[in-house]
Amino acid sequence: MRATRGRTFTETGRRAQIVAAAVETIAEVGYQQASFAKIAKKAGLSSTGMISYHFTGKEDLVRAVAEDVVATVTAFMRERIEAAVGRAARLRAYVESNIEVVGAHPAHVRALLSILAGERSGADTSVLTERVGRLEAELRDGQRAGEFGDFDPAVMALAITGAIDALVTSLCREPATDASLTHSAKELADLLLRAAGARGSAS
Amino acid sequence: MRATRGRTFTETGRRAQIVAAAVETIAEVGYQQASFAKIAKKAGLSSTGMISYHFTGKEDLVRAVAEDVVATVTAFMRERIEAAVGRAARLRAYVESNIEVVGAHPAHVRALLSILAGERSGADTSVLTERVGRLEAELRDGQRAGEFGDFDPAVMALAITGAIDALVTSLCREPATDASLTHSAKELADLLLRAAGARGSAS
Amino acid sequence: MRATRGRTFTETGRRAQIVAAAVETIAEVGYQQASFAKIAKKAGLSSTGMISYHFTGKEDLVRAVAEDVVATVTAFMRERIEAAVGRAARLRAYVESNIEVVGAHPAHVRALLSILAGERSGADTSVLTERVGRLEAELRDGQRAGEFGDFDPAVMALAITGAIDALVTSLCREPATDASLTHSAKELADLLLRAAGARGSAS
Amino acid sequence: MRATRGRTFTETGRRAQIVAAAVETIAEVGYQQASFAKIAKKAGLSSTGMISYHFTGKEDLVRAVAEDVVATVTAFMRERIEAAVGRAARLRAYVESNIEVVGAHPAHVRALLSILAGERSGADTSVLTERVGRLEAELRDGQRAGEFGDFDPAVMALAITGAIDALVTSLCREPATDASLTHSAKELADLLLRAAGARGSAS
DNA sequence: AATGAATGAGGATTCATTCAT
DNA sequence: TATGAATGAATCCTCATTCAT
């Protein structure tokens, strides 16, 4: 059996190659249509057996894909968020960078959206809930700090997440220009900060 | 046979029965997992051939299902929306009734969400775009009337739609009490009206 | 039950309509692909039940189609053959008219070829054997009359039939001009008369 | 695995086994009735999935079958044709060996005829046209060499091919004795050589 | 560590036919 | 006489997974 120690996002050799092919495939044909056969073909593998050898099942592969994509997207967003000062600015950075990552990693974003859509009607909702949970905690902190208005942080977290995903989905459909991307990102951030009753949230 | 002319939502006999079974099946197992075999079983049909007899293909059946569900949901929402006076109140009614319909027609909503999720990664996006388009027009009108603030109506329409769907999805996952449903609905309406800069939007 | 007395080629009402639609359908999509559904559609019928009602089964329908087509083709050929004087001239007329009927009744010929092709690998070979048998008798008569050379009439009949069908098939594939049709017909007749050692067979 | 590069007729392992089973099946029940299920059964396979694994689709399998059968038949004919001296003798050898191969490889011939019949009413006519084209070229050469009379080589090639197939079909229907096979072959060659105006074509 | 052949269930769809009305 | 709904077997094909090598 393969070594599992310490491996999280950064896969080794074949695994990484398969995950990369899976990301591309899912981005192209969608989560449900992404069969082992298609992924193997894109990876230049001669059989699907290879995939089953490295992954327990489709579930396992998808989890690995999700981890990889989330890591990529998170890395992009983190530096923008950490550069922001104050809760409101952080929220703005969160929203805007989440939109702008479409321009930087279109395939990854597309794949993630497709996986999330599948998850919504599926059993495993770990990626989904973890993401919303983290945002909710952040919002709660902001409220405690008095930088946000009064709202139910669970509802707000879901609303923000849903709004972002809807916009991202729309932007993914037809390739948007950088300008329109930036515009949409700012618009969305503006309206969500208003919703959150953020103090001093001028962009 | 009963009249087939003018048939839109209200299907005749067997067709209606199949659509109803499809709604239930999609609500239970999701759009992608809803095979003809499962639907036929739920409808008490002896073979899948019957479905193919009444519907051109899966696409055709899903369209019929979408029409049926949209009709049901729309009927529920319409009376609440039409009872509202003023743009802001209408928007609030739109949002709240869209959430509350989960309590009234849980299976229909679940099915619709699953179909929409599939549409997002699919070709036919008619249901999706029509829904967002209608809301966008409504928002634009509200801005002209001076009852909403300044925002890009396209982005706002997507944001509202996405926020609603995210909350509905969450509420669908585990059966919520009426109280929590009402609470969530009001919370979401509050925050979205803030986002829209609605004047005089106290619930 | 429907009256069956005296009916041979000339069908009555519905039957004739269905046969006509079947001829067209077989000509267009081929014998094997010509399903009841397609024939019903072309006939403007709302269900296939109608066909099953008028015909015992597919076999029965195809037999009726064959009779109809053979009658049409035979009528075209007969007047040309009967106008010819002498065995050799009759054979020439047989061959040439068999080719030229492609120009006059393309759909019928196409349908007949498709049915014959199916018959070749099927059980019922009545149309096929009857046709060859008649020609064989004719050839045998010609030999007795001393107007043909020495050959096995069974083999010759098969050879002539096969040669005609191969040419007709080729001519059916892409629509031929009248000129090329006439040229091919004369060429084939020439070579087959040579094969039969026909005396005084100048066209 | 054995080399798959350069694979044409001689298939490797399972592929060859499936092709062989397909030949037998097509010979028995005909091209159209030869389903994957029947072929799998004859091949001793547990499911039709195996066939789909080795062949892209039915089309692909049939192409492989055609190649295999054509190779077998061609090999049989080639040595007889190459032993002949002179154009007329070559044509005689072509015709006679084409008939006599029925005795040597009945199943292969039957399968080929069924496939060709299907091709006549189908889209892919590559096997058919290639075969006729090669014969046409041969005839044209013979005419240039002055060993054949005057005729349209395209028509003659079709006539010869059609005559052969008709006779072969007839001989395939009920198992013929070697004697009658030889007789029919000689008869057909005689008459076709007469048709071609071959000089010095005494058998 | 890797391969690719094999599996068998399940996918949608088409088919000729039957039957109650 | 005619209809159209119902049937269920059969079509090809794809799927994730397993297993011997």
C-alpha cells in the first residue's frame, strides 16, 4: 500500500498527476460526467485501474481534488485577506478575492463549483460546511468587535457564500474580462458589506 | 384522451403521475441519481419504457418536472408577493416566501434545487437565467422608482438568488421547524434589503 | 376483422396508406431501420397500434410492401418487354427496363433492394426465388428456341439478377442522370447478351 | 501484452476471440440480428461489457470482422489467382476461386455477404467500393492489353461482383456439394468471360 | 508500483405487439 | 373500425471496481 504519512494537499508523483487531470476533467465536463475513463485519458493513463490503485474510490479522488483546489484558491485569497486591516476590509478582501480568483485559476474554480453543486445534493458536505463555518466564525468575531451590525451570523455566512458562488458561476459561464471581473467583485463586496452593516467599509 | 393542447404544467393522467414520481425521486436521491428505473418504480410502473413512451427523453421529463415545480413554487410565492405594497415590501415578500415555501412544499423545493444545481454545470440554463432575469428587471424598476439604492442590478439579482438558494439548501438538509424557518427568512430578507438600500423596509 | 377477399396488390384505404408510407420509409432508412414508429409517423398515424391492427406483424407488412413494389416495377418493365420481338430483344428489354425503372420509381426500387438484401440473410426468400425462377424459365425457353447459347440457366439467371441488382444499387446511391442511366443500362444489356450467347442482339 | 502496433487482421488474444465469435454469429443469424449479447455468449464471455471494452462500438467490431474475413477470403483467392497466366485466366481464377471459397470457409463467406448486404443500405461502403474498384482497375488493364473486348469497366466490375455474390448467396443457402460448387464456378466464369469478350479463355 | 483485462450492474432508449376502450 | 396506452424484452454502451500478473 502507498504511504499516507504527512500527505495532505501536496500529492506525490502519480497521485498529483491524477488529481491534476481530474481537476481539468471536472472543469470541462462537470463533476457527474467526470468518469475515471475520461480522467485516465486526460492523464495519459492507459487504464482506469491506475486510478483505483491510488485512490480508494471516486469519493476519495474527489476529496483529494477538493483539497487541491481549495488549497490553490485559499492561497490566492489568503495573501489578499491578510493584507487587509480591519474586519470590514477583511470581509471585502474575502469577497473580492473570491471573485477575482476566477481570472487567475479558472479551471480550479470551475471544478470546485461543480463539486460543491454535487455536494449540495449529496451525502458528504464537508467542504461546504467547513467553508461556511469558517466564515460564520469570522463574522461572529466581527460582531463582537463591534465592526458589524446585528444579524444572524449563520444566515449571513450562508448568504455571502451563496451570493459569491452564484456570481462566480455566472462569470465562469462565459469568460469575463478582467475589468468586468473587478467591477463585479467590487459591486458584490459593496452590497454584502452594506448587508453586514459594516462600519467604514469604503473600498 | 383528454385535451393535450395547451398542456403546460397540468399534465394529463399518466404524464402527471410520472412527473409527480420524478419530483419525489429527484427530491430523494438528487437529479443525477434519479434514473428512469427509480422513477418508474416510484410511479408503480412496470417498466421504464412507459416513461420513454410519454417523454421524448430524460431532458423532456426534467423540463416537465421543472415546469411543474416552478409552477407550484411560483403559485405559493405569488400571492404573498402580490399582497405586498411597495418595492421594498415586494422584495421582502419575494425573499421570505422563497424561504418559507420550503415548509410548504419541501419535496418540490428539494427537486428544484437539485435540477438547478445540475443546470449550473449543464447546457440548458433556461430556468436559471429566466429566474435571475426577472428579478433583475424588478430591481431595475425599483431603482428607477427611487426605492432602492445604487447598485448593479445584474450583480444584485445574482447575489439575492444565490443567497436564497444557499439558505434554502441548508434548510432542506435537515427538516427545520416553522419557527426557525420564519426566523431565517426574516433574517435573510433583512440583510438583503439592507444590501439593496431599501427605504422604509422595516418588516 | 378486415375483409381479405380478393385483395392482392391494390390495397384498400388505410392499408394502402400504410404500405405507401412503408415504401417511403424503407427507401429512406432501409429495411432494418424501418420501425413501425417511423412508418406510422410518415403515414400521419398517431400510434403504431394502427399498423398492428391492419397487419399481422412486420412480416405481413413487408410482404404487402414487396407485393406493391414488385407490382409497380413489373408494370413498368412489362410494357417494355412485351414490345420486344425475339428472345434476345426480350432479354435486353428485361435488363434495360430493370435499370431504367430506377429513374421512374426511385423510392420503390430503393425499397425493393433493401428488402431483397434483408431477405438474402433471412428466412423468407419468396420474392427472391420467384424472380430468379421466372427468369430461369425464360432463359431455358430461349435456349430451346436456339436463340441463346449453351449455359446453365440456373447460374445464368442468378448472374443476371445479381448483376442487375449490383448496378441498380450503385445507381441508387447517388442520383444518376437519365443519360448515364441509359448508358449503364445498354452496357449491362450488351454484356449480359454476350454472356448468354444471344444471336442477333444488336440494340 | 503482445504488440498492438501494426495490428490489422491478426488480432491479439481476446480481440481475436471476439472477432471469431462475431464471424460465427453473423454467419448464423445475420448481421442485423447479431447482437453483442449473442456474440458474447458464443465467445463464452460473461457480459457484453467486455466487447465494448475491446471495441469502440458495434461499428468498430464489424470493421474488425470485415477485415478478418476479407483477409481470409483474399488469402484463399490470391494463390489461385497468382497461379494463373494471362488476363483472362486471372479473371477466371478470380471468379472461380471466389465461388469455391464457399466450400473452404463457409462461415466467413456467409458473414461477409451479410455484412455487404447491410452495407448496401448503410453509410459505410468502404469494403464494397474498394472491392469493385480493384476489379475495375484490373479489367481496365486487361482492355489496354487487348485481352478483353470493349465495355465500360465500371459497369463490368459491378456486374461481375453482383453475379458472384448472387451465386454465392444461393450456394450458401443450402450446403452444396463440392461437385456442384465446381460446376457452378466454371459456369459462372465461362459466362462472365464471354461477357468480357476474353480471348483464349477456354477453361 | 503498476498494468490492463475482466466484471456485472445499471444507463437511456427503441422495439413489435397487446388490449381495453 | 380505430385508438393510444401499456408492456417488457432487447438494444448498445458506460460505469467504478477488482484481480492476476
